[in-house]
Amino acid sequence: MKQKLFVLSMDAMVHEDVAYMMTKPNFRKIMEKRAEVEKVLSVFPAITYPAHTTMMTGCYPGKHGIYNNVPFKDYDDKKKHWYLDSKVIRVEDIFAAAKRAGCTTASVYWPITGNNPNVDYIINEYFFFYRDESPEQAFTKMGADEVAMKAVRDNYEFLPPRVHPEGKSKLGFDPFIMACTCSLIRDAKPDVLLVHNCALDSARHTDGVFGKSVFEALDRTDAWLGDVLAAMTDAGTYEDTNFVILSDHGQMDYEKRIRPNVLLAKGGFLDVAPDGTVYDWQAFAQNNAMSASVYLRDPNNKKLYDKVYAYLQKLVDEKKWGLTKVYTTEEAKEKYGTYGPFSFMLATDGKTSVSEAWTEDAIEILGADEQKPLCGTHGYEPELGPQPVFLAHGPAFKHGAVLENAKLVDIAPTLAAVLGETMPEADGRVLTELLK
Ligand SMILES: [Zn+2]
């Protein structure tokens, strides 16, 4: 039988979780003789969509074109506009390489795979904030065919009741994601299957990086791995499957929240109308969770550029905002391969979360009372904090091979090598040390 590739992204899983997971039966069964990168360097900003796009393309954010979870907007319509359709990605992805290798392909909740022409069975992301469409409409619009829709319909009971009358999940969308994954394994036996699960990321956001609910989410992860193993056993594919568990970024606990747009308004670069809407702006900060990208109305206006640069430098020098560095786009490109239509990136100390709001106070100290417990988030420079993982087991991987460090851009070329393919556009390298 042809070797298969199963990739599970446990969003925000970190190296420190592995020891706990090794006490769990299903994880231990799969990963006891693993090949591993202990610490994988994420991208800047270390945030979900740029990181997942890097994991599937092997390219840095400037090149693949996704440098935030959402496109830039300078208004607040109370809606989330997360990237969904794959056409926004500028380079080739692992699914294209899989097709060259003659593989059947599938994706479940992997970011930005909507209508990807190289994915045979697509179940794209659908969350609470897309509720103006039914799940059926949303999945179909983003490319689900009859096989994928059967998996969706067979598992409505695992959706939250808020989005479907049959739904019973009290744990968000992750039980549905994993149930659909198992259905696809049994019904379609795809050669390449990429899955994205948010349970750990959600737990860290609400309860801190190593809060109690994180361990509950790790326990659930092991139960889901048991379900996947059972599905592969039913499909007769387990022995021939290369099993990869990886993650996109870590998280760090934050103590304060800053609002750079309030500071830009104080500096005279952003005008707020009496009704609280933005009247006009010369500089506007897009929130990357623990960093920000600063856009200029006219990036070619040298006078404006110099004034904003000097103002942002002054904020860093004041040392009270949690800001540690102003990157020019050229510096961010040189160090992290990150560039785009913005002119600057603001880095924080890893204890400061950023809000895009332009009203309220410029800074808010959190964690001082029980109403505002410590929470985790990401989006900082990738060297900071607990690091994401790459764990693999299967016929293509060397038992016990360990690399201390590698980069997120190395993942796609390595997965392509497992399929006997290359990724010519990738910035990363094949991690040959892990492969047989
Ligand atoms: Zn993430």
C-alpha cells in the first residue's frame, strides 16, 4: 500500500506538553518511537494563519502573503473577517505537491484551504461568527464535495447547539472537527490529510499557558488520538500512515493590554469622531495579538514616515507601554521574512497584549483582580516563550531521531519529501535527519 500522511495541528501545543502527553496511552502508542524537533521556530507575528500558511507552503509570511489572521480594515463592524478562501495565498502549497505525487488529499479546519483546487475533500473552517450562514451553506461554499458533506452531515451532533439543532457539543467545534476527520479516514482513506484542532489554544487563551483547563484539553487530545487510531484501524491504514503532530506557535501569559491606536490618536496621527468612529487616519495599527503592524495612509510620504517612526521610537523609549522594538518593514523582512503593505511592526515584551481599539485608555493593567484572570496569547517575536513542536512516527521517519531546533518553514519541504516530492518555492529545508 502507498504510504499515507496524516498531519494534526494541535494549535498552540508546546514542547513542555510532550512529557505530560507521554503519560497518556494513545499518544504514547503513536509517539513512543518518534522523530522529533523539540523546538520549532515560528514566524513573526507568531499567530495562527501566517503560521499555518507557512507550515503548508514552506515560505515566510511576506512571500506567501498572509501576515495576519484577517485582512486590514480601519473600521469596526463587529464582525470577524478571517481568511477562508485559498486564492489569497500567493505560492504553492503541500497539497499541490501531493497531487504531483498522485495522492488523494483532504483537509479539515486547516486555515485558508477553502476552494483549494488541490484538495479533494475540504471541510473548511466554520465557527460561531459565520452564523449568518448554516454549516451546510458555509462548508459547501468553501468547496466541500459530496464525500466531505457526508462526513459533515454524519457528525452534526458534535457541533455546538448554537449552530445546529442536532448539536450537543459543550466543547466548541473540536469534537466535530475530530469526528469529521474519523469519518473521512473511514469513508475516503485520503493519502494526505491535514487537520487543525483549536482545543489547546482556546484553553491557553482563557486559562493561561499552563492553566488547569490546558491539562483537560491535553486529556481530550489523547482521547481524540484514540478515535483517530480506531478509524485508521477500521480503514486498514494505520501501519502505512506517517503520523505527524505539530503546532503553529506557543503562548505567553499577558499582564497588560495596550491600544496603540489610542497612542497614535494622542500623537495626532488618527482622528476619532464624536460618535467613536475613526474620522481619518495617517497611521493605523493592526493588532497581531502581542504585536502590531502599523500602516501609513501614504507610505511614500517621507515626512509622515519619519514623524511616525520617531513617535513609535519614543513610545518604546518610554518603557511603560510594553513595547520593545519598532521594526521597519525592511528590518522585519531581513530578520523574519515578514513584509507587506504596512510600514512598521511593533514588538512587545511577551507580557503585553495589543488591542486595535481607538477609544478607551491607552493601557489597561490585567490580573489585578479576579474579574480579569491571567490569560495567554501569541503573536510576539517567535524566539519568545514556550516553543511549538514537530512530532512524527511512521514508515518514512527514523525512530528516535531528535533535532533540538528547526523552523516552521522546514515543515512543508519535509512533508513533501515524505511524499517523494519537492517544494521549489519553499524558503525552508528538508529535515533529512528525521527521515529514513
Ligand atoms: Zn494558532
